[in-house]
Amino acid sequence: MISREHFRALYFVAVILLVVEQGSSQDPNKCNTEILPHKNKVVVSWTINVAKLTPDSYSGICFGKVHSDVLDTILCWNKTSKAFFFEHHDESLFSWCKSNKLRRPQATENRDGSVTVSVEMSSTSHVGVTVFWDVLWAEKMHNRAIDEMLYCTYTAESSGCGTTVHETVGGTKTKPGAWPWQVSLKHRYWGHLCGGSVIGPRWILTAAHCFDAYGHENFTVVAGEHHLKTTDGSEQEISIERLFKHPKYNTSSIRNYDMAILKLDRTLQYNDHVSPVCLPETDFASGTKCFVTGWGTIGNSSKRRHKVLKQAKLPLVSRITCKRRYKDWHSLGYKVTKRMRCAGYPKGGVDACHSDSGGPLACESNRKWHLLGVVSWGAGCRQDGGYGVYADVFKLEKWIRRTMRDF
């Protein structure tokens, strides 16, 4: 890894979603991305005009990634030899390069003296990747007015997130593949215990309380599941490599920050039955009709789970209305906080139930489904005024992306 002291360039930060129009123009000192959907690739590039920044000579331009605020240089373009070379790096960096399928590094010297450098990487391997380009100076630093680096922070999110092969139908029945981000958290002895959502090829979002009684090593994640008691042929069962509970889980009230991220020990294969849900970029208004899905128990007192994945259509409820409903629960340690959102009907009748915990509350916008909530708690199942309470994905979205970026 090349030390930070060897780099000097203009500081620039750009947050770019990989839903930008393909073939965007190259602007000086601006990070650009170009989606290659037929290859599931994204080209990350930068046009750097060093002459406009400083008259000092430089020896090359390097590319790298940011991990927990540590800069790891991966490859460099040498100005003299006009060739790329890979820096010596550790096993974790090698794994990152392999999983992102880093390839086709290119550098073009333009007539105005600028250099356009690019590298092709997988658009589905990570969510929340931060990369950087840096100028490597040939001489010692003297009176540098420019002392920061060029960063490119982008969300490497599959452009196909939030899509399904089936249109949503009324009622509680679902078709195989109707909710391809829904997963089952399967205990080694007790079978299905919680739900979860695919948010990346190796990432699942679920509820932290699903792991209050059992460690993650006791579970596997089953994606592409539809009927719990039969083999559908679309299932992918994978072990959990790491569990990340929100660091503030259960502070100030029971089930506060009730969110956990699971990193799988291998990559899911996306298809019509397994694909990610989108993380929300904007909030959704109260009254928006959304869907909660899961294999939860049939009723409040029942221990029997639904064998086939079920769905329920629910409107989002304002936090004020929900807090008023649960004001008497404060003495029990429950309180509707800013990290929670609610959904349901004043007269009940439709709700998530036991074993739906961790599952998705998804809302549609612009023909894409976005994950707004994670099933957390409530006043029983389907009771009068017993709105379901969900961990708020929009409020905790930064923690989700940061965790996926750093690990």
C-alpha cells in the first residue's frame, strides 16, 4: 500500500448512484460511471488534468479502495512506461479484486494534457463501495496548495434491484418468485424462525432480535424459498459468515435500532426467484400502500406457521398516530422511536405475526420496490389498532451502506 503522504490532488467528493444514464460525459476532475447492464459491469473513470492543478511533474496515477477509512492502493498507471501495474496487496485486497472482477484498466492521454483513467468492475458485487484515484508525485512536495485526494464514493447497487417477474395480486397468496428478495432464516433444529431481505449478493437485512436467543452460527439463509415443506428447486441455502447488529440496538427502548446485517459465506446467484430489493433513497408518505411478506404464524395464539409465503397489503401510518396507540406500553419498556415506522389499519385484521420478524415491508415507486421496514414488534397479530412496528430502513440506511462498504 502506498502511503498517503505520496499523494497530492484536488479534493472532490461525488455520490453517484449506478442508475445514471449510460454513457455520461467525462468532466474534468469528476468521477464518472457507466453501466454495462448486459455484462453486469460498471466502468469507474476519472479525467485528471494535473497541469491545471500544479506545474509540478508526477510519475503516475493510482486507483484504490477505502476500507474503514484506510486507503488501499490496488493498481497504478506509470506515466513513463505508460503501463499499469498491480501494487502488492494482502489477501483481503486480493479477495476484493476477485469478487469485484476488476479488469480492463485503461489510461488515455488527452490533447489538453489531461489523463482519463478507468477500470471495469462488477456492478453487483458490492453495495456502498468507496474508491479513489490519486496522483503520485515524482518529486518531494514543495509548497503544495493542493493537499487532498480525489474520491469517488458511489453506491454499487444492482440496476435490477426491486424488480419482480410477477405483478402484485390481491389477497394473501403469492406465486413463486413474486417477492424474490424474501429469505428464510432457518435454524438448524427449529427450522424457519425469521425472515429477511436480499440487499446484495452476499448481504441480508433482518431484525437484530432474531439473534437474541441464538448465535448466527445456528442459522442458514434460504433464498428462493416459497413452500417451507417442499423442495421447489429454486432454493439457495447458504451459511452466514458474519453478523452485524446495529451498535445501538435496544438503547432507550425495547427493539430500538432493531436491525441486523448478515454477510453470507458465498455469493447468491441472481435469477427470477432470487434478486435484491432496493434501499430507499427518499421517504414514503403516510397512507402509502405497501406489502409485508413472510411465513408467520396463522394467529396470535397459534404456533402453526404458514407453509407457503404470504403477503399482506398495509398502509404506512404516521409516527404520531402510532406513538399514541402504544403510549400505554412505555411501562413495559416499549416506545415508538424515530428509528421505527408503523403500518396497518385502525381496526386491525391485516398484520405480520410471529416468525415474520426480520421480513420486509416493501413499497413501490417508479415500478421498483423499496425496502422501507423490517418486521420488529407490535400488539399481537391483527388486533384492533395494533399497528405493526418496523425498524425504519430509511432512517438507518447510512449505517447499512457503511457496513456493507467497510466489510
